[in-house]
Amino acid sequence: GNASNRCVYEQPVSFSVSYSEIYLIKCSLFIIHVSVQVQQILRERFCERRLPDRLEGVEAQYKHLLELLRRTAIHGESNSVLIVGPRGAGKTTLLQCVLRDLQKEEKVQKNLLQVHLNGLLQTDDRIALKEITRQLHLENVVGDKVFGSFAENLAFLLEALKKGNRSSSCPVLFVLDEFDLFAHHKNQTLLYNLFDVSQSAQAPIAVVGVTCRLDVLELLEKRVKSRFSHRQIHLLSSLNFTQYLERVWTQLSLPDSFPDKKFAQEWNAGVKTLCEDKSVEEVLQRHFNSSKDFRSLHMLLMLCLSRVSVAKPTIKPADLLEASRMCFADTTANMLHGLSILELCLVIAMKHLNDVYEGEPFNLQMVHNEFKKFLHRKSNSMYNFEQPVVMKAFEHLQQLELIRPVDGSSAKVQREYQLMRLTLDHSQIMEALQKYPQCPTDIKQWAMSAFG
Amino acid sequence: MEVLYHFFHRNLEELLKCIFRSLLVMFWCFEMTRFEILMPVCFSSFAISVEGLSKIIINTGQDIFIEGCDEDNPYVAKVTRLYGDGESYSHKLGFVQWFIRVSELPVNKLKLLGREPHPQEIFYYECRNCDNEVNVESILRPVKVKHLDSNDPFPDSADKDTLYVKLSWDSKVFRVVNSTVVESPAEPAPASSPPSCLKPSLPMSPSCSQSAATPRGPSRRTPANVEAESLHSATKLSASKCLSAKRRNATARTPGVRKRLELSSECLHKDFKMQPLCRTREQQGYIYISNTKSYHHFLTVSLIFLQISPGTPQTPRHATPSIPIRSLQTQQPANILEEARARLHVSSVPESLPCREQEFQDIYSFVESKIVDNTGGCMYISGVPGTGKTATVHEVIRCLQHAADMDEIPSFHFIEINGMKMTDPHQAYVQILQKLTGQKATPDHAAVLLEKRFSNLAPRKETIVLLVDELDLLWTRKQNVMYNLFEWPARRHARLVVLTIANTMDLPERIMINRVASRLGLTRMSFQPYSFKQLQEIIMSRLNKLKAFEEDALQLVSRKVAALSGDARRCLDICRRATEICEHSAADPSSTGLVGMSHVMEALNEMFSSAYITAIRCASTQEQLFLRAVITEFRRLGLEEATFQQVFVQHQALCRIEGLKPIGVSEGLAVCQRLGACRLLLLEPSHLGVLQRIRLNVSQDDIFYALKAD
């Protein structure tokens, strides 16, 4: 297949083509088609656009949540629950899967209204109430004014919920994403009222909060806390490295339903050999040590996938290594590569000042003196610069936020004497120097010397 | 005299019930001596006249409009008796039979009607304990009330002044009303025929012009030669329109346009044999004097209101918010565990509240006594969340409502507001007004209307029981909301009972300024957290002999909750969760089908155990190392705070010890941020980079414990 691909891409197709060439073009078009499909399936998976058919490792939590919401939908039992887990642990995925499976049930289908709120979007109760009214399609009942005042809205919504009862009104599911942010709203009015409804004989509602904060209950006011049912579903994955590897394998492999069986088999075999590779295992181990969450894994696999092309329809260990290198790249150290020699010298001078004064803040004058000492002592390749030039370089470093003014010292002080701190670690400076293109040797030596 | 006697005699029984004790004494005097001593005098009609306008004559048996809170919809009533009181009978009162408008009906009772009410429909009001005595001054004008059979359609009439009666309303049910009860016996006397002889009436006093609805007092004597103001143009408006326009003008009046408005009441006797006396001036009103000499009185009625009640802004149509109806019926509980779960849900209303008998009794007798005595009062109820404060008050109200239905106590109006269910403390006024009258108003306007309502002798008043939940949220800088809530019950005519609920026992001392705390009074009650025995009893009573729990399991739950908070909600929630766990483990052959100790233990663990330990155990290797690095750095510094840079040095060292490849700064920051997002660490804003300071949000022991167990 490789040869024919190259054919398509490297040579312009002539108008007088032979029969064999037409065959080759057909083949290559087919391969392009397959390749597009592979990209689509895997990208949807990695970008979390498509829910997994079955959740792994969280069966108990899945069952708990499903049962709870089903009871709300079918029995009209009001409930409240919090899903707590670190970022990327699959909280939203869990909830979405439960809702998807719940909607498949006939009894539930038309019996559950959903309201989705996000603490980052609905930043106060006023906005949240409007959003609830809108999502429940109650706004056309309000009358001529689409939305009244905040107070009217609240009274209106509470009235609506109060009118209902357990057996006759349609259950409402409230999903509060970034739940902890709702706890910062004034008086926690929204939370109090939602939980209060869930604990009184009004319209049946289920309140599902999604948050990554483990201390979320401490944020709730005591009355709100008392009304919350204290159900918490924790998503803390205790998966080990073997399971992690398996997960990588399942994430990369193509489903049985893939149209081209032969290609799928080849691809899956390729993935299997990839996972068994020693260097790949090492890289994945490192990732696993760093974080267990699936979002960062997906990020890594996405980088690998983007290196797959029609010309190279497999993932090689080298791709994974390269992707891993990109993932772990130190962004600040990379920024140092773009500095001028003068700026780099200033950074080194700051490092020495930090060493001498144990992290005390410095100002431009001190840095310049340190730099001049270096020039005076052993510089061969560098010349002294004018004060304004050094100042400009210093300001550029500040703009890049490599240095940061000490709080409260700004404004009144002359710029040369403004106290600054270096926001770089020594290891970052040394690493940057190693990779800096054509770095003068004496500067390297200066940086490495124990004192200025 | 004879006529009058009969008149009195017939109504004596009714009068005895209604009039003040002092009056009664006078009647007794009258009965016994038949001498003319100072006593109330009955009239068969009054006349009210406005300068330059046709006058209005009010007869007994006539239907009238009476000044109310809402200018567009004044109260409707039928005059049953008119009489004068006080010295020289200058203070004129009337007894009326009330009609009630659709807008005055409690909103939630409207559905009892079973049909859309006609806008001009009114109901014959049969209520025993309502105040049916009015100041004649508050009468606006006559109105036509027509009785319709309950099946007749409402006539299409554009006449706004004709109202229709079909049913009667006794605050509980609608009944068909007899036409003889409703229809006026006599048409209003033609106002256009002034009597030929007149006598100068007494001029009015400006002191009367403060508020017509102020209670009767001895200071009603009218000094002579004081002019009241009038409209500056004598239009051909009807007197009542003139009057209401007058009232509107009163706010914007200027001293330059003072003219006279003279209103005189005319007392007419039942026999209607008037003797015109004399007529002095065109502008003055008329007074009829009866031929019975002893009843010659010069009476004036002032009809000036200074209090303006602007038309309340009403929403064009009442939105009826509701959640859509479910398409499929709810399933009934299928087995014992499901049944138990339904009963244990906090929302299910128990038949009785166990363990709060004493508190129930206290609140009940407090409210009952206030209702029976027609007085007002405040009560402050405190207790930690979940101790049944609101539930007990609701229970009390339910019982009282039942008693009122049984006619054991006078009926009352229950209103509930909740500080947490409003966006601003001043919304309390709006909500109270809305629930009281159905009116909508801005907070300031609502406060004015309520103030007026509670301070005036308003007709047709039931005792209002107001429950203010989460009182502490009604706190404002000036505390005027709280002040008003506690001030109103003390007013003489308010008939308001305020029950307030909050969490802290010392709220009055802590947040209230003296004048508010003083008005709240000392009637306080505190709900203690439930003891374990009480919690057990609560669950038992809810389960009501349903065998779903093992004895020990219940005891464990109640002991655990009693030790932690004494919150009944928590207790019920744990039990509910335990039934779920039991259901899931039902497949286990050893299970008895009852909720046992193990299930309860699991539920307790789920709800009360901290997730920090599990979270640390489930964290990635680098995250665990970072936590260790934080502790190491804290130990080295001897402080509970360090910058990321400092911790990172330790972290690199630990990596080497553990044989791991040291991580970069970016990766280290990411690890740190992840721990911060879970709140295992407390961090400064992330833009500070390596300079951000770190603190632990868990104890060092917890971290060691979690990491050692590995």
C-alpha cells in the first residue's frame, strides 16, 4: 500500500493513465477513505465526543447513580447526590452514560425533564434562575415579559415546583456542573431551594452536583447541608499499571464494526505490538506515574494519532516517544530558547543573586552589577551594554513573566530599583542553556560556576 | 320611639355580640329605664353630600361600596344598621353584611368554585368572626347588587356598578344563596330631590381628615367654622368619584386652591317623615331632622382621606406556573424495602410528630389563645437544622385549621415566608402582601400598604398567623424589616401572630438592635437536638410497624446521628441509603431481607467517612511523592507553608531516592495544581508559577496513614 500512496502524492496524475495506474489510484483512494475513518473514530474517542459503550472500573458508582435517577423518574422520589472526583476522572462521562442508558428505558423516556447548569456559566443565582426557567420552557408562561425581576423569577419557579406533587408532576433532573461554584452564590439561595424542594412533598426533583473538590460539603451553609442527602459518589480510580496499559490498548484499537475488517485486524495487531514495546511501556509508565486521569492519556494518544497519515497508517513507538516528549516539555524552559544573549546573561545573573541572597528579591541595578562583574572578570565574547539597553532587556523579561515584581513595591519606586523575583527554577535555566543554540562557552561556564 | 325600640329589640342579640362592652351597658340602661340617656342612636339612613354635587343617601338595606385598600375595587357590603355614637352622636357607624369580591378570595380557594369567576361576581360573605362594623365615613357610594340563580348566565352588562351574587362564601365552601337575603329591600332614595327645608350642618373638622378608618375615639367632636378642602371645580362627577379624585389630589394639593367640601350626614328615620328645617347656603349640605324631637342631631360626616392608595399595579394575567404533568403514572412501591424507603423519605408527611409533643403543645396554645382573644403576638423558635421546627409549626397550623373547620375556634389566615426563599429581605413585604391580598407591589409600596392594613381598623379581618422561617436572613443594616414584623403584632387592630424560626438561640441578642429585640419579646422556645431514643422513635413511628430494619441497626443509626448532630433528616437519609444497600445485597443467600448492621455500617461509612484518605491512596505516584515532599519541606522549615520552588527541590530529591526520573517544572506544577483542585493542597493563584505558596488541607498524620498502608 505504501508504494501506491507515494504514487498519488508525489506524482501528478497524468491524463493518459494505464489500466494498472487506475487500479493503483482506486486502491489509494480506498486507503485514504479508511484512514479518514480511523481518524474519525479515534478522534471522537479521544476528544470525548462519543460516550463509551460500557464504563470500566466504575460499575458500582454507575449502578448507584442509575438506580437513584431511575427511582426519581419512575417512583417520583426526590433525591440529591454529589459526584466527586479529581479532574479527568470521568465524572461527566459517568453521568452522561447513566442518562443515556436511562433514556433508553421506555418508562423513563418522556418522564424526565433535564436542566443542566454549570457553575462557570451561571455565575450567580439570577442567571441560573433564568436558565432554569428557559430550560424548563416556563418562560412563555411568565406572560408578556419574558423574564421578570430576580425576585419574581425565584417566586415563580418555587411556585411552579410547589404546585407539583410526587405522583402527578414530571420529575426534573437538575445537573449542577462545577457544583462548588454554586456554593459561593449569595446566601446559597439556589442550593437551599433546590435541596429544600428535594426534601419536601413538592414536584419530584433530583439534584446531581458534579465537582472535583473533596471538601465540598464544608462549603455548604449548615441549613443547606442539612437538606442535602449526603450521598456522595466518589470517582477515585485505583487502577494499576496493567489496567492502564489495557486501557491504552482498548482506546487505540478499532471496533469490530469497522467496515474494512482486514485493515482493522492489521491496525489492532499493530497496536498490540506497540503496547508490548519496552520503550513504549517505559513512556507510559512515566505518564501513569504522573497522572492516572484519562484526559491526559487521551491527550497523549491524540498527539500520536496526529502523526498517523495515509502514507504511514500505523503508530510506531517513535511516535509515542515524540508525543510524550511534547507532553512533558517544559514550557518556561522553552521560552528561554528565544531570549537574546543579553537577556540570558541577565537571567544567569539573577540566578547567582538568588543563590547568594537565598531567594531575596533583586532589582535591575543589582542584576546589572552582577553582569558587569562577570564581564570584568572573564568574559571574552561579551561586551558591556548601555544602561538603557539593559533596561530594555530587563523589561522584556518582565513582559514574558520570567520575572515578577514583588507585591506592593510597584508604582512609586523608580524602575531600576523596583524589586523583582525570578519565576524560574535553576534546573530550568540549566536545561535551557544546554539547548540554547550556539551559546558562548564562557557564559555556560559562568552559569555553572557556584558563585558569580 | 316605638319603632326604634322594636328595631333595637330585634337586633339586640346580634348587637350584644358585636358592640363593645360599654355600649352594652348603655343598652341595658335603655332597656330598663326607657329614659333618654346618652346612648347610640339608630338611623335608617345617612346622606352624604359633596359641594355642588348630588348627594348620596345611604339607607339601611342598601348595597354600598366601602373604602378599601384597593381603590379600583372597593369593598362591597349591604348596610344592616346605621347608628351614631359618642357625644352628640357625631361618630357614625354602620353595621354591614359583607360581600366578597373574587379578588379578595384566597387564591388557593378559587379552584373550589369549579368555574371561571365573572369579573363582576361577588359572594355573600358568611363569616362569624369578621368585623362587620364600619365607619360611615368610609362609605363611598351605593352600588347595585343583583342576585342571580346559580344556573343563570351572567348578563352582558357594561355597567361597572352592577355586581352579581350567585353564591355565598364562608371561608371554606361556596353555597347557593337565597335571593331574599341578597336583594336590597329598597332602591336607593333618589338623590336629586333635595328637601325643601334645611338646617345648617356643622362644619367639618380637619382632624377628621386624617384617616377615615381610624378607630372610634372620643376626640371626634367637630369644632366649628373649620373648612375642609374641596375640589376646586364643581364638576358633574358623582360624589364618590369626586371624593376619590379628591383623595388623589390631597398629596399634590396647594394651599391656594382651598375650597370647601362640605359633607353632612343626614339622619333619616325609618318612617321617612322628614321635616325640612331650614336652608342657609347653597354650598352646604343638607340635613334631615326627623319629627321625633329627641333625635334632632346635627351630624357631620367627614369623608376625607389623606392616605392615598394608588392603584396597585396588577399583572395583566396571572401566570400559572407549573411543571408539566408526567405522561406515565408513578409506580407504587413493590416490596417492603421500597415501601420503607418511601416512608422514610424526609418529604413524606407523618401523621404525627413524635418527640415534639411539649413544643407542639406550647406553640399550639400560644397561637390558639391569640386567635381566640383576637390579639397579636410574637414567638421566637430556635434550634439546629433538622430538629423539626418548621414541621412542628406546620403541624400546629394543621391542627388549628382543623379546629377552625370544626368551628371550635375562629378561622384564621396562615401565611408563610422564608428568608431563604427570597432574594432580598425587603421582598418579605411583597410576599406577605401577595399572600394576604393577591396584590403585587414593589417592596416599598407593599410596606406602606401593610403598614396601613395593620394599623387601621380595617373591615373584615381575620387573625393572620405569619410564619417567618430563616429569620436571620431578613437582617438588614437598619433592621427595618425585622422591626416591622415585630411591631405590627403589637398594634391594636392588627390581629397578627408572628412565629419566627431561626437556627441560633441567641439571635435576638446577637444581631438585633435593642428596639427590635424588645419588640420580639420573651416568648421563646428552643428545639433541642434529638437524642438517640427520640431518633429511634421517629424512625419507628415512620415505619409504622413495617418490619424492614433489625433492631440493632436502628439503634446504631440513631446513636451515631445523635452523637454527631441530632439531625433527623440525616437519620432518615442514612436509613434510606441502608435500604438501598440491603436491596443490592439481596442476592446474598445469608441475607434475611431485613436491613442489618452491615448495611447500616456501609451507609454510615459512605456518608461520614472522609474521602481524603482514599483520594491520597488513589493519587498517582508523583502526586503522592509531592505530598511527601510538602511534608518534608514543612519539617525542614518548621512552618506550615512553603513555596512551590522549595517543595520542588524536595520533590526532585525524593524522585531520586525512589528511583524515578525527576520531572520537569511544568509537570511538577501540573501535579501541584491537580492536588490543589481536589483541595488536598491549598494554593495561591496559579499565575504566580513557582512562587506560589502551598499549604496542606489535610493533616500530616492522614497523609502518612494513607501512604503507609500501601
